[in-house]
Amino acid sequence: MDLSISLNFLRILLEVYAFVAVMRALMQYTDADFHNPFSQFIDRATSGPIRALRKLVPRISGKDLLSPLVLALVVIAIERLMFINAQGFSDNGLALLILTPAKFLDHAITIFIFAVLIRVVISWVIPRITPFTRLILTFTEPIMRPARRIIPTFAGLDFSPILVLILLELANSIGVAFLESLGYQMLG
């Protein structure tokens, strides 16, 4: 197999793993329910590196919030470095320091957009709480609660997901796009 194909395949695997690592970091921050098959898969897929990182990264208020974040950022940085080199750019540490959080934010926003959309569909279709619905509810609640304060329920309908989705899309199209363009400008 050609080396460039192997490197592209490895980069794609890193991209998928970065997505999983970002999901683990977000689940840790949102106190999502880890007692369902999906959460347990994410936990198992990331537990080895996180255990190693726990020896190096301190806990915050007794919680391990930084290890999943560090894992996600390290995996993204490696993937971004491979992407930069594959595109023929020279290594630039400052550009990598900008492109890595930009990619993290891009993944995080994408995850939250899908989670909010799933939450909306669940509210229409599934009348009872299951382990998966509990995961989606606890995962999205930290971003839905402030939106509900701004847009209260009207006639039994919750319009806050619309506000959340608009704000997430704005953050992606303005914030992430700005960081990415800044990072790529530094690459030349």
C-alpha cells in the first residue's frame, strides 16, 4: 500500500478517535450519564490514555475534568500536524496552537448540534425515559437551560432548541471559521 494512502488512513482514524475523545471530554463536563452502552463504549475507547494522563494532569475539585480534554487536544494536534504536512505546509507551532482548539470547537459544536436535534426528535417520539434518552437529556441540559430562560415554553412548545441551534451555528461559522482562517494564514 502506498505511504500517502496509509498516512491518509491513519489521519482519518485519528480524526474519528479525536471525535470520540471530544465526546468523552464533553460528557465529562456535562456530567452525562455513563450507565448506558453508548457512554460505556466512549469510556472504554478512551479509558487507557485517560488513565495514563491522570498521572500527569491534576484533578479539579476532585473531578477528572482535564484528562479527557488533554486527550482530545493531543489527538487533534497530531491529526492537524499530519494534515498540515500532507498539504505541503511547513510545521508552524503557533498555527498548530490555533488550529487545534479550532478543530476541538468544531467537533464540540457538531456533537452538540446533533445532540440537540436528537433531543428534539426524542421529545416527539419517545414518551418514556430510557438510558439513551437520559444520556441525551443530561448531555444537552447545560446548553438548553440558559436558552429556556431566554425563550420560555409557549403553549406547551419548547422553542429553546431553535435558539441553541442558531447560536451553535453562529459560533461555528464565525468563531471556528475565524480561528481556522487565522491558523491557515500563519501557515502561508
